[in-house]
Amino acid sequence: MDWNQHLNQYCERTSTAFWAEPLNAISNAAFIIAALAALAIWQKTRSSAKKAGSAQISAQNNESLFLIGLLAIIGVGSFLFHTIATIWAMLADVIPIAIFMLTYFFLATRRFMGANMLISLGATLLFFGAMAIGPPLLEGLLGSTAGYAPALLAILLFSALTHRNSWETSVSLLLAGVLFALSMTFRMLDEPLCHILPSGTHSLWHILNATVLFILIRAFIRFKTY
């Protein structure tokens, strides 16, 4: 396999030049901004967690920081893909996203649902299976965006399951789900609208996705601490 093979997957790219996708590249700053905003919230809750002296709150604080780090890495990986646009750059884009989805699902099962380690791992394995098996079934309807359908369903599921024990978390997750559905729509419209909008709509996917991930992390940070 040629790891340096150039890819042309988005409307905005018309050459192999580094800045052939200016909007798609620059819009990744949204992920860095979202990570910094989440970090500010994390820092505010860190002192209260220390005062509380709770092992669970302290662990949740560390887990939140890990999610924030993944958010920043997603921005860097996506920037590489939309500038260098090679196979290795694509992997730098998609792998951190997959890790974030699996990590958040596991942590949400642990914290939001109060499940033990074994159940959380089992549920995450099932989610991983859905990520692998589900997209091919929906590819005819959603195209390459089908890979994100399990994540959307998971967000909405956690929103429903947290309704009783944490209404604010439930509402935050519902908002994240709605925005993610809109984000997925813009991702799907990138190629079909290319003849009308040469810049494409993929940059809106980045901006909305950064917002979704921020909301998800904020909900996790504030769960049982606000």
C-alpha cells in the first residue's frame, strides 16, 4: 500500500496542493477552540473535585481531561487530512474519531448509567460491533456518513436513559444528537451540492461536530457536579 497516495474525497479539493481545501482545513480550528473551552470548564471543576475528596469525582475529572485531549487530536488529524490528503493522513483523521466514540461510549456507560467495568466493556464491544456492521447496511441511504449513524443512535439512547436521574445531562445529549444529525446532513450534501456550491459543505460538518463534541464533554464534566 502506498501510504502517500493522494486522495480526493471532497468537493473543495481540485488539486493535490496543500491548501486545496482552505475552508475544510481552516474550519478544523473549531475543534481546538472547543477543546480550549472544555478545558476552561474542566479547570473550574477541578478545584471543587479536590475539595470534595471523592475518588469517583477525581476519576471523572481525569477522564474528562482525556476526552479533551482526544478532541484536540481530532482537530489536528482532520487538518492533516484536509491539507496533505494522503492515506496516512486519512488514518490520522479517522482513528482519533473512532477512539473518541468508543471511549465516550464506555465512560458514559460507566458514569451516566453507573454500570460496572464488565458491563461497560461488554456494552462497548457491542457498540464497536455496531460501528463495524451497521454502516454497510445504511451506506445506500447515508453514503460514507453511515459510519457515524451508530454514534448518533448512541447519543440519543443515552439522552433517553439519563432523563430520570439527570435531566440537564439528558437535555444536553439531546441537543448534541440534534446538532450531530444536522452535521451529518451537511457531510452528505458536500458532493451533491458541489456543482452549486464549489466550496462544498464539509466545513460545516467540522464546525457543528466540534460543537457536538464540546457539548458531550461538557455534559460529562458536569454530570453530578453542577
